[in-house]
Amino acid sequence: MTPGAPITAVEVELARRRRWRRWIVAAVVLVVLVALVVLWVVAGAALRLTDESTPRFDDPVEHFMHGSIGAEPASGLPYKLWAVLPDLFPEAFEGRPDYTAFGFLYDTDDPDQGDLPIGISRRRAFGVEVVWFNCAVCHTGTYRLDAEAEPVIVPGMPSNNLDLYGFVAFLLDIADDPRLATEPVLTAIEASGQSLGLLERVFWTNVVLPQVREGLLFRQVRLGPLLAEQPAWGPGRVDTFNPYKVVSLVPPIRPLTEDEAVGAADFPSIFLQGPRAGMSLHWDGNNPSLAERNLSAALGAGVTPETVDHAAIERVADWLLTLPPPPSPIETDDALAVEGRALYMDHCAACHGYLAEDGTYRFEGEHLGQVEPIDRIGTDPGRLDSYTPAFRERQLSDLFAGTPYHFRHFVKTDGYANHPLDGLWLRAPYLHNGSVPTLADLLLPPHERPVAFVRGFDVVDQDRGGFVAPPCDPDGTAPAEGFCFDTRLPGNGSQGHVYGTTLSEAERSALLAYLLRF
Amino acid sequence: MSDDMIFSPLAFRSLTLKNRVLRSNISGRFDNEDGSLTQTRINWETKFAAGGVGGIISSYVPVLMEGRIIAGYATIHRDDFIPLWRSLGEAVHAHGAKYIVQLSHSGRQMDLPGVHNQHQPTPSSTSQPETLHGFLCRAMGAGEIRQLVQAFARAAWRAREAGLDGVELHAANGYLFTQFLSSGINDRKDLYGGSLRNRARFLLDVIAAIRETVGRDFHLQVKLSAVDHNNIIPWEGKGNTLADTVQVARWCEAAGADALHVSTGSLFPHPLNPPGDLPLEVLAVTYDAMISSGIHGFRNFLLFRYPALRPIFRWLWFRLKGDRDNEAISLNEARVIKQAVSIPVISTGGYQSASVVRGALERGDIDAVAIARSLVANNDLVEHWRAGLEQPPRPCTYCNKCLLNAPKNPMGCYEESRYDSREQMLDEVMSIYRTRGALAIPPVDGAAA
């Protein structure tokens, strides 16, 4: 007998069972290990896929400019794709490595956000870092006191540089571009020095990029025809509600009538929201609720009722309550301004409030914040008509239904609201549709106002108020810089608001001297 | 001659007992490792004969070495043992008692395999290990079974040659015959498994072979378990019913059995056999002898050793017994079997009271009783009855300490409360070792073969 061999049949059996037990234990250990690995992978994937984290900025200005309001998951582009679009489509980006070609602003002093423009925030969705708009994209602009100066970025002023139409049209355009296929994109991503792991590559190939493309194609189909129908908005302008109708609502409101189809208007400034509470907000004054107006604007930026980050929006809203505009740097003759102030108080203050002698704007006026009927104000009806009763019905029934954020205050108005004029010097071009380049022009009878002018400059016109906006020929060569805005196109009309136009030239000069101080 | 039915002779077809009391099969490890019996066994059996029983059924006597339940029990597997058995028979006969050899084969129910059997699984009807202790076994082939049938026949022949009075086939209590008979154990797919007739084939073949070998006139009785109650381990099958056993009893009679000895249970020990207590504190100090016998040995030892675990085993064990009396525990089943056959029926199961035995005999429920423990406690139980006592002054308590000491200690009554002292108890237990003759000096060199 072999030394150590079992002596009895029972010992043989027990030894056999011990051997089996070893195998069983080994198998169990193996199963447990495999299960742990699977668990690790699944948990890792689950954590990653459910990670909706977004950077938090304690400073409200930083939060406004770079914090997410929840637009990314539903509307955004993966960051890695965002970063290589300029490489993939250099012609659209004018050969620049950034998004300045579309008028996006970069806060180069901010190392954390250096590679994303102001108004573009990041948030993780399904494990992918996605970037898209926040409030600042439409509400941060620049000015220069002279053409040689560095632009000064002003949070809260209209985004006078941003060519949203151009940017959206670009995205719709590339939806079916071969360069947006998986391979070119992944190649560009890796060429840009961004790493993609094996699993990430599989995920991007099969999920991320197809979804991006799907989303862009969807918008191409829905939004493309609308944009094609509309005149280009030009920098600093957006059609607030019509894209909503065709993209966000399910089912969409289609087709749009001729009257409602062109609703482009200027980005508004969003200074000092506190005193505006209860006024008729939006250009057409269709909602008196700051919160609803804010949420509606956030929808325009791309949030959905599912992805919206209410807390982030409310942080912005709170900050805006008291955000003052920078005071006007334009110095005018005091005596003239006093004279102008008297004229203003007679002709304008009831509707637009006034600038007190201490230089602060006063939200006081009998008609301030009220809607002026279109037959009296007489300005271009495009924006007013784009907000239709049918759309309002859908807003109230569909959006945030069943939540505390359910829209309740939207109304259909018959005109445009009398807005406060705080920060007026940063809000050119003027009228709701930005059809009048300067304050001086606004005081001219409509037929004397510029027919076409260049938008998109941020050099303050210290004489006429607003930004330098040289005349241009829409039918001729496009200007080397900026966008030639043609007031003869639908929605672009510069008619109406004839207040002050009957004043004498001297009176207008005086009034201008006062207005330039707003 | 007394009118007491207990003391009326019992005439089997070819054997007559002087009374209706048999010493049932019980033994200790008195014998030699090679299976040869010893003076101690003669002493053991003789004291019951002297105590007045009409007959003695030997302890379990294997017909082959591979069928021992406990190494150290006498076997009858060799012709050269015939003189030894003759001596035993003569010693018993000297007291007017008859001696019936219980021919046996353990099958898988092998408590202490010893050096002869420890190296191999035991032949059985099945290859499924025994359920309680995990004794290993293997299903015998048909040829092996036929050889074993002949081994039984040869053993019966040896018994007759030794002048003994008959043989009993131990087809009860879980040993090899039960392993074939029981539907809870027999999982064979051949002629020896499946239907009751097939499961009984081995037993009936043995009866036939014995009859063929020893003729019609040598007493042959069969011990059967009336009901298997095989489900001590709750998920085991229940095994044979009383109806099954009635049928087997009829077949045995037809095959040539002269009497039936009715017990119960398809394992030994069993909650119903021997009925009584099961002091686990005794097992805690004796079961260690069996730890290496089965694959569940150590588990069981732990259950016995640690008081906190004992309730588990107690529950398993006693849930089958319920509130049945220890005495005459299988009488009803024996009566049913007796009604089905025309040969005498012996009942076993805790008999100790004269009135109980007398009543059963007078009603014709049974023809005789076989008693083990009560006779171990009072070898002269029969004489107490004869003296008119219902029970001896110090009756068996059914404590089963005799049973639980069996794997490790000499057989005897270990119920100290029955003795005046521990010394008296030991004296009584050791009394069987008193030799009755001179020890022989082994021959020198090759002087004798």
C-alpha cells in the first residue's frame, strides 16, 4: 500500500469527497470571482451610465457662464466630438480651432473652462461627457469702446456676437456629412490626443455616435425646412418659439402658417430681473412670471422636462434678480442731457421708466412693462405672430404637465411690451427684432432708418448709441466682417415705434444725449 | 404442567419448545476475530437457557465473513467451526432449551467492519450508502447473489451438522434481506428489484436452497420486519407496508418456512426497535468506535457529543415513535401476519409483563414471544413469571444502554439503577467471561497441524 493511502473504503470515499469538495470549492471560488468581476464591470458600467454629474461653480458668475442647466443630455454633443468638429469641418470654423467663427465667446482667463466657450456647459449622460448651452450662450456679449480695444465680456447683455442660426444650420448640415461617420470622428478624436479605451470605442461606435447622428438627422428633418424658410437670423438673434414647435413638441406643430413662420428677434438683456417681476415679460409680454419665462428660455437652450436642472436655473435666476448692467461709459454734454431728460420724461418715461439724476435706472412708468398693441406700436409683427394661441395651448398642456413647474401664465398678447431700458447702451441693435442699429436711428422716422446694416460688431458707437453698424448691400458683396442685416426681409422690418421721430433734430440730439447715459 | 399458556409447549413442524418464550437474538463482541466462537459466547447463551427460556435464537451469525455486522461476533461460515457450535448447542440443551442459529448477512448495515471488511464497500442490494451512518456498499451482481444463496444453505447445513435445533433467516431490521425486501432501499432494476415478488426473490431463493440442502425436517424460521418505517431520515422512502410483509410472510410459508418471527423497522437500531430511550450521552462515549465505519460517522458523533446538538438527533429519532408503548410494540402487526399464515408466529418488541404475553398468547394473536433486553436484565424472567409475578422486581427500564454500549463494551445491562452498586453491575456484566475449562497450550514446532 502506498504510504499515506487511505486504509478503509470509508477513508477512500472521504478522500474522494474531499477531492470533489476541493473542486467544488475551486468552482465556487471561481464562480464568486467571476461574479465579482461581472459585478465590478456591471456596477462600474451602471455607475458610469447613471453618472449625471456636472461641475459645480460656487461663484454665481462662473455658474452662469459655465454651469449646466440640464440641456446636455437631450440636446448636447459629446465633448470629445465637440472638441474635434473644428478639425473635421475647418471650412465652417474658418480654419480656427475654436468656435469663435459662430460668435461663441471664450473666457480665456478661466483655465478650468478654457476649451469650452462661455454658455457651453458640461454634464455626464450615460457615461459620456456631453456639452451644450446654458443661459449665458444667449445672454453674454461683448463691447469695445474703440475698435482697437480688447472686447469686454458682459454677462447678462445680449449675445451680440453669437450666430445661433449659423451654428444650428452648421449642425444640421453636417448631420449627413460623411465626415461625421464613426471612423473619421474616432480618428479625429484620437488625433486630437483624446484617448478612447477599447470599451469606450465600442460604446462610441455603436451607441454614442449613432445617437448623435440620429439626433442631428432628426433635427435636420424637423428644423431644416423651417430654417430654410426663414431669413438668416444674423448674430444676436434667435427665433424663440418656432423651433420649439417643430422640434420639441410631440407631435410637432406643422406646417407653420406664413404669418407665424418667421419669429426671429434679438436676444434680450437679462439685467435686474427683480424689478421686472410681474411685468409682461418676453418681447410680446406673453408671460408675467419670471420663473416660467426662465424655464421657457431654458427649454429654448435645450433642456427637456426630463433633464432640466431646476436648482441650477434657480441659482441663475436668483443671481439675475439684482444683476446690474455696467453703467454707460458714454459721456455726453450735461446740459444737453438735462434737456433730453425733459423730453424723455414727456415722450418716453411712461412706457420705459427713466434714468435718475444719480445715474440709476428707475423702473417707474405708467405703462412700463405693459403690452402696447401692435396697431399702436407698429413694429414688425413677425415675433408677435410667431407666438400663436395653438402653440400656447400646447405649452400649457404638454410642458412640465403634472409637475410644480407646469406652465400656467402664458397668454397670447396683441402687441409688444414696453420694456425697461436699463443697460440700454449694450442692447443694440434696437427694437425687439434688432432692426434699428442705433438709438439715433431709432429716433428717425422709419423710412429714414437704415435699410441694411452690419450686425455683429461690438464697438460702441458713442455718438449714435449702440454698436458701430455700417450700412451694407444685402444684394452685393457680403461684408468682410459681420452680417448684413436686411430690414426688408420678413421679420426684419424696422417700421413702427415712431415715438420721438417728430422731434426736431436738436431735440433728438438732446434726447440722445440723455439716452446714451442709460 | 401449568395451565399458563406461557408455559405450554410450542410445537413447530419439526421442533418443539418447552414454553412460549425465546431469547431473541442478542450478543456482544464475545468471539474471536476469525469468527470462531468462544467460551464466553457459550456462557452467554447458557445463562438464558438456565434462566428457563424455551429456546434461544442465537445472535446474528454471519454466513460469510463479508456479512458481519460487528467484527467479533461468531460466524458459521466455516465447516471447522461446526464442533464449536456443537459445544454451544450441547450447553444450551443441557438446560432443556433449544438453540436456533440466526443466519445473517449484514449487507450495508455493517457497524464495525473489522480488518476483514474495512477495505471494501459491503455487498448489498444497492450502491446507495446506508442513510444513518453512511456505511458504504455496492450492489451485488446476480451471480454473486446466487453464490450467497448457497452460502446460506451451507451455513444451515453446518447448523444441522452441529446438532443445533434450527435456523432463522434474519430478514428483518435492515440487514441484507431487508435491503432486498424494502422498497425504500432496493433500487435494483434486475430480477431482484422492482416488484415485491422480485425484491423477495433473494429471501425465497435462500429458503428454497436451505430446504434443498438440509431437507424438510430441519426447523427454519424467518424474521421479518412487519413495517419498514424506513424514513428515519425524513426524505427517505417509507419502505414496505404491513400488507407487503403479509404477502412476503405467505410466500415464506409457501417456500418452506416453519415459523415467522415478527419485528419492525428497516434499520437497526430503529426508533421502534428496540423500543425505548436512546441516551445520547452513552453514544457520546461509545459511538467513537463507529466513527470510521461510515461517511457520516463523525457528523453523528458530533451530534451525540455536544449537548447543544443532541435535540436535532432526538427529534429525528423520536418523531417516529410517538406515544407507542415500549412493550408489545409490534404485537398488532404480528397478529395480522399470524392471521395470514398457518405457521406459528413469534412476536418481539419489549415483552416483560406476564399478563401482556399471556394475553397475546391466549387471544391467539401470536404463538410465542422473543425477548432480548428484558432477559438481559433478568435472565430468569420466565421463572419470575412462573412464580406468578407480573414483572421481575428489577425490570428492564428500556433504557437501551445495553444496545448503545454494544459497539465498544461487553454486552450486558448497564442500567445502574437496577443494581445495588456499580460493582454489582460490572460483576453481572463480566460474569460471562468465567471460563469453564483449562486453556490449551499451543503445539510446539510442527508437532500438530
